[in-house]
Amino acid sequence: MTTNPTSTAPPPARAGRREWTALGVLMLPLLLVSMDVSVLYFAIPAISADLAPSGTQQLWIFDIYAFVLAGLLMTMGSLGDRVGHRRLLLTGAAAFGTASLVAAYANSAETLIAARALLGIGGATLMPSTMALLRTMFTDPGQRAKAIGMWSGVMTAGIALGSVMSGVLVEFFWWGSVFLVNLPAMALLLALGPVLLPESRNPAPGRFDWLGVPLSMAAVLPVIYGLKEIPSEGWNVRYVVSITVGLLFAALFVRRQRTVDSPMIDPALFRGRGFAPSVALNLVSAFGIMGSAYFTTQYLQSVLDKSALEAALWALLPSLPIGAAAPAATALVLRGVDRAHVVTAGFAIAAGGFALLALAGTDSMGLVLTSCGVLAVGGVTVMSQIMDLAMGSAPVERAGSASSLMETGAEFGGALGMALLGSIGTAVYRHEIPASAPEAAHETLGGALAVADRVPGLAAAAREAFTSGMQGAAIAGAVVLAGAAAVAAVTLRGLHAHSRTPDEPSDLSPSGV
């Protein structure tokens, strides 16, 4: 009788107090990087009054951080696999802190734009590095699942907290304070990181794919740009061309990764049964979360007539259940519930959130906030489990590349959700708005409210039309997420993530094998 050679293998080492303390240190920069996506929501008016940027400069101040972050995630993930994730993390922390200081005291729009771009570079080093180091520190599957659940919750909560924090800080301090809050966390990371964090790198990385860097950026940036502009500007030829160009470069990037000797993104990552579905399902989860946020933020401000700060504070309520969602999902998986069932349930819950949103009227704040909370719980449940599945299937030496792929997919998903659901909502809005309304009212709800004092009944009609558009988009979102639930039930059935040494095959094994 043949003995299974893996049956006597020692179990993965369990993390102790040092590793959990290190995780806490890693959570701070992760929280701030995610907060910086939305931290300018309420600071822009004060910045405009102080620096007097042009309309184009104001757009770049707001958007360049997210563009640079998305464009460099794959590059930085691959670079970290080669030079070491701790080294890259600490370098990124220094850059992020320096850029925050420059941004806080910027005396011109050009300086602030440059500082925000440097913040994006620093953020792109921090995000995949935190996940790669987490993968290194937590080799026990159960502990890793809990740590990744915490990572997912912090990441999601940071985006919601960023806008609220900016509103509070700008209310009591000058606009530069929204950047200075980054400094203590980065200083703590630089002080404790060398002591608490292990180094993690690929021992045989091969040559760095320098040509892959511009190809990856040329693939990501035009698509993200086009998708971000479509909700507000419509399907303009310029944005369609931008997306098309990005997709062409994406095809070139994929071809190079399949043929080059030392690829930036190893195609072997996709050979496991679970990794490719995890990337796709993570994208759909971000699609739902960001697509709904496009409507709910406008609903609170323009339909319910809340101030920006009031809307942000009310929007915090749905984020409260997020803290319990990922740990609860992880506990179910650790108790033997098939991960496919948990992910499927997460998508079904998120679809239910969209279904609730489809029932909202023009005075349904409680229902809208409840739908947001249900969506967030479902989305975080999905993201925590498929991130653990993807990272558990990836070799430790490729953890940075795997993490960057998941995060880039989330960026695409968020932009796609705003573009497609936003377009559906806009189409319904324009169909429902009275034909006799001024031209500005046919473009957006904000345009209608700007001229509503000149047209009796226009404000109410525009709010009704926007709510109808939100309902239509919510129905579409529910259908997409229900479809994702069915896909997850089939593609993830019987899969479990396991910790592997670098020489093990890059795949996932069915449960019980």
C-alpha cells in the first residue's frame, strides 16, 4: 500500500502575537490608501477657493490619484515579488508620507496635482505589498482567512470614512489637514515595519519585464478613464475610443505575458481552478458596490436635499455591519461550510440589496440606507472569501502579482459598475423627465435643480425621474449579481485554499483530496 507523501507533512506554522501586531500596523496604511480615494469629496471647494485651479486642473486634482494607483498596481505587485515586499512597502510609505506633506502645503494647482500623482505611486506600492506580506505571515489557512477578512473590511470601510473625515476636517481646519492625517500612520509603519514585518520575495524572479510596464498602463488607464467619464458625459465617441484602445493594449499585454521568458504576471496563476473565477467574481462584487454608490450618494444629497456632510454622515450607517460580515463568513468556512455556498450567499444578499433599492421612492432614506447596508454585507462577504481563495492558491513568491491582479480587477469592476449602471439610470432619467423641461434639466438631476426655481414643479419631476432611473439601474444590478451567484455556485464548488511551499504545483485541490 502506497503512503500519501503529504500525510506526514507538518502543519503550517501558526502566527503568534508578533504577526497579529504586524497586521495591525499594516492596516493603518491600507486604511489611509483607501481613504485617499474619497478624501477630497468635501475639500475640493476649499481647494478651489485657495488655489483657483482651472476646470481641467480640478478634475486632475480629484482623479489622478485613482488613475495612477490603478495603472501601477500590477507593476508594483511584480516589482515587490522581485525586490522584496517589505522593502517596497517601506519605500512606498516614505513616498506616501512625503507626498502627503507636499500636498498639504501645496501653493499651486500644479504642485497639488504632482503630489496627488506621487500619492498614487505610493498607494500602488502599499496595497499589493500589504496583502503579499499578509500571505507570508499567515500560512495557516484558518488564520490567513481571518486576516484577509480583516483586510477586506478595512479596505471597504476606508472609502466610506474618507469622505466623512474630509468633511469634518475641512469644517474645523484648513483643507491641507486631510493630507496631514497620513503622516502619523506612515511614521509608525516606518518605525515598526523593519522590526515586525518579514521580508518576502521570489528567490528566482528572472529579469524584470520593463516593456510590460508601459503595456500594462496603456491597457488599464484608457479603460478606467473611459468608464469613469461615461456616467456623467454619456457614450461619447472619445470615451468609446479610449476604452477600445485600452482593450487593444490589454490584448498585447496578455500576449507578451504568455510569450516572454520572465513575465510580469505569470500565466501559471490562472491554471488553478479557483484563481481566474476569483478575479472575475471580485470584479463583479466591486461592480455592485461602486455602481450602487453612484446613485445613493446623489440620492441623499439631491433627492433628499441633505448637505454634503449630512449625506456623508448618514452614509456611514450602512458601513457599520461591514465589520461583522467578513468574520462571520470566515467562521462559516472554517466550520466546514463549502466556500462556494458562502460566496453564492454573499452575491444573493448583495442582489437583495439592489432589489430593496429598486423599491425606493423619493422619500425613502431608511430603505435606501438599508439597501446600502445589505449590499455592503454581501459584497464584503464575497470579497473576503475569494481574496482568501486567490491568495491561498498563489505561491508565496507570486503573492504580490496575485494581489495586484485582484485589486486591478476591483478597480475595473468599480469603474464598470458606475459606467453601465450610471448609463442605465441616465437613460431612464432622460426618458422620464418632461419633454417641456429646459435643456439643462434633460442632462442631469443637478442641472434640473439648478434651473428649478424658474419652472414650477420641475424639481419634483426631476427627483421622480432620477429615482426611476435608480430603480432601473438597481434591477439591472440585481440581475448581474444574481447571475454571479449562479456562476460562483458552479465554479467554486468543492474548492478550498491551502498553503503551499514554493515548489508545490500552482493549483487548487478539491475538498477532501
